[in-house]
Amino acid sequence: MNTVVLAEPFATLWAGRDPFEAAAALTGTVVRDLEGRRTFRFEVEGRGYYAKLHRGVGWGEILENLVRLRRPVLGAENEWRAIQAFHAHGLGTMTAVAYGDRGHGPARRESFLITEALEPTADLDTYTRGWADSPPPVALKRALLREVTRIARGMHEAGINHRDFYLVHFLLDLDPPPAPDRLRLSVIDLHRAQLRERTPRRWRDKDLAALYFSALDIGLTQRDKLRFLRDYFPSPLRETLKREARLLAHLEREAARLKRRYARKFAHRPALQR
């Protein structure tokens, strides 16, 4: 069964054409080119877009994911559904303008997803990198922390977990310049996100550990961390600290493990990347 959804300008541009052939003919600046998936930026009438073209995934990759207890990503459908879920719950993310999926079986499946480019933006990993040495205005830092917390809580309450929930996957709108009362954050790279009626604690904790790890070196204070816990959990802070003691200990251990892992991975590169 084929599925195709086209919004403007592609509904008009591709009228009368095979959308899968039209998507395959697109060219632009390649961002990522992996076996089975290519991502690139292109422009139409002066406006930027990102395309993800998915080709068939071999059984070898599927089995590798299953052995590692990971759900394999077989095409663009997962990210398409995640984007719709984010919008339905008032959470900032990309806007999808074209989606198609066809074929049966992992080796023959073909799909594409086109989203509007979020520009101009900066990812929060880059935006916060100098905070430890040159702290931002307190009001701006707290406003960003509140918004990140709101997204994390809203996402998990909606039954969504990201699986790569790092600061680098939060894009901050730079026009107009960020201010405490004027912030727009969007979560990207949703192709591995999982959607359920309720987020399992295991996957919630993995997201929180990834987020905490990516924020380890940006100069957050103990009060900043307590503010996150106060706003993320529905219970009073004192009760949360008692009830979630195991989680908090896990976050510290997991963040330390991730830091060691990344230090080894990037040991021979100029700088540690988070």
C-alpha cells in the first residue's frame, strides 16, 4: 500500500508526477549519507528544506538491531508519525511538508520525508558551550531550562521517547534574538523516536540520562538541577527527591559512563564532542 502526503509547495510542483521519482531527483547539500538513508538540504523558491530519502534496509542491519534489543528504523514513517505527535501535544519540532512510503518488506521499502528548514537556529549544544566560562544572563538561562523541561515532560507524558535526547537535537530560533520572554525551541532527529500510550520508565530514564550527560559541562548549578526536577515531576520537590532517589543516582552513573565512552571515542580528535 502506498502512502503519499503533499503540502505546498510540493503539491503543486509535483502535480502529475510520481512523487517518489520526484523526491529521488532532488539534489542539495548532503548532511548525512548512511546505508539506507540520505539526508540533504535543498531550496525551492528561496526557501530551505531538508529531505530524508530512505532505501531498503537489509536483513543484516535488522538482525543486528534486534540482537541489541533495538527497534530497527525501516523508513520515514516513524519520524512522520513522531512529528505529528509532537505538534498534537504542542511541542516544538519540524514541519513536514511531504511524505511518501511504498513497498513491502525491509529490502524493497522506499520512503521519503521533507521538512521545512528551521533557520536561523543554533543547537543548544553549540549555544551553551561557553556558559561554564562566560555565564549567560540568569533570566535567559532559567527561561531556557524551563522550556527544555516543559518539552521533556510533555514528550514523556504524551508517550513519546526520543532515544537521542541530547542538547544538540534542540534547535533555538535566533530570529528574533532569544530573550527570557521570547524563546522558540524545536526538537529534531525524531527518526528513532518511540510512540506509545505511556512512556516506559526505562526509556524515560534513558532520555533523561542523555539530556543530563549533554548538559554536564555547561555550568548548571545545583539549584538549576533542582528547578528541572521541580518542573519535570508533578510532585513537590521534597517528595520527588525521596521517591526518585534511584533515578537520580542512575543519572549520575549513566552520565559518567557516557562521558567515559565519548572520551574514548574522540580521544584522537582535536576536541571532545558531546
